[in-house]
Amino acid sequence: MPLLELSTLPDADVAALAKEGRDAAFRELIRRYERPVFSIIYRMVRDREVAEDLAQDTFVKVLNHIDRYRPEFKFSSWLFKIANNLTIDHLRKRQLDTVSIDGSPHAATEAEAVATSLDVQSRGESPLDEIEARELGTAIERAVARLRPEYRACIMLRHVEGRSYEEIAATLDLPLGTVKTYIHRARHELRDMLGGLRE
């Protein structure tokens, strides 16, 4: 099947062709998801090399287990679940220390960077306000980094990737109630950690 035709197929159809062992189909899945997978991993580990390694590991795992993908589920949710699990395992092994408010380092455009950033400042601020907002942003980054990896994953998916509770549950393979509990607890912990910054 020509590449042009592959690019017009829905994910589930491309995944079905990849299951049949078609390299071009697998390459098409990588083309579609390489950047989003790297972006979500990078936001959790804050290290480009580590994120690249984990993204590569994700696609190796996808290739090795493509036969387990079930087309009734969104391919992206299945893929992000693998990426998240690998990242959480990595974070558990070695607690890393920062998460960015500046948007994905892999964003191709300014709009993408803005769309993937944690917004901590309102528009029309004075330079002093901007410095204060930047300091607050750094404090938020540090606080998020101190959360348990599971909480961090939920917070990042909810507030940075803008995913619904249902999508987060599917991505992390957790019950919906657990996701809501994790996000509630994470917000509570963040409020406690950032309490001293409130005027």
C-alpha cells in the first residue's frame, strides 16, 4: 500500500496493517505519534536524552506487543498508556526533580508551546508581575516534581495535555474513581506545598 494512502487511514486500520508485519504501517504510526509521545514523557522527566530513550522504548514495546492492541480502543490511549507506564517505572527508580511550565520543548510552533504550557500568569502584566509569575511557575514546577509519579502523571495529563478523566483512566489503565482521587489528592498536596506563596 502506498505511503500516501496509509496517511489517510484511521489509526486502527494502520495498526491492523502493522499487526500483519507491514513496516510502512508501523513507520506511519511512529510518524503520527513520535512528537506527542516524546512531549508527554519529556514533561514528566525533564531530560531530553532520557525522554528520547523512553520514547524509543515505548515504540519498541508497541512493535513487540502490537498483536495485543484491540481496535475497539483508541490507539493513542493504548500507546500513551505504554509510554506512561515506562515513564512512571523510570521515575520510581530515580526520582527526578522538575517539570516545565514553558510548554513542550518539542513544540513546532509558538502556538503548540503555549497550548502545552501550564498557565501561571494573566495577560497584560507589568515586568515585575511577570517576574513574580515566573517565580511562581518555578515553585509550581518543583511542587509537581515532588508528587508521587502516579499523581504527577494524572496532573500532567489533566492540566497540561487537557485530557478528560475518562481518557486519563484509559491511558493509565486505572479505574475512573482512582483517577479522580489521585487528581484530588495531587491538587491538595500542591496547595499545601504552595500555601506559603499565596498572599
